[in-house]
Amino acid sequence: MENRSELRKKCMTILYQMNVYDKNNIKYNIDDIIEEVSTIENEFIKEIVYGVITYKNEIDNLANKYLEGWTIDRLGNTDIAILRMGIFELLYTDTPHVVAINEAIELAKTYSDDSVRKMINGVLDKVYHEVLKDE
């Protein structure tokens, strides 16, 4: 059984792939991409991937608000996937906030360069403090 961190890595890969296709105007079937990456049917993966797609505009608007002088579409595809996933998990799932942020940062430590990791950390921190603090 895969743990949540491994599943998040798969979600990142799926979202990365969709991003590449979107940027190149390539048509795709989301479930096909999910199946390529994860051979076993998994609700957590579907929740994250479909959730990010559903709330993409809200997520991107929030990311852009806190990226200070940057926009999410200027980040690399992997970084975009990590950031969207982190914001989605923070806002729309019952994953504890600390866990959602830490998981995104761990992925960024592995797959993003240091300056981007700091940006992702900063955005998630602001989302947490400014959007969620009143919950």
C-alpha cells in the first residue's frame, strides 16, 4: 500500500503531464493519464487531480496574488503542479494544514530549485495565514 507522500508524487506527475499537454494544445483524457501513472485505482489521487482541475482558476488567482511579481504560469510545470496541489489540499481537503504545507515543501525540495521552493513555501504560508486563519 502506498503512503500519502508517494501518492502525492503521482499526483504531481499527473498534473505535470496535463500541464505539458495544455501548454502544447494536446488533447488528453484525464483518466488515461491517471492510469498511466497509477496502475491501481486510488480515490486520493482522483480527489487531488480532479480537485485541482475543478478549482484551477481559484487556485491560480490565489497563487498569483501571493507570488509577488511573478505569475504561476511563469513557473516550471513541476513547480506549478506542486503549488496547485498544495493550495488545493490546504483549501479544499481535510488534510491538516501543516501536513499539506510540509508535503508540498518536501516535493519542492526534491523537484524544484531552491528559489522556487522558497516561493512555493511563501505562497502556501500566506494562503494559510491570510485565507485560512479565520477558520
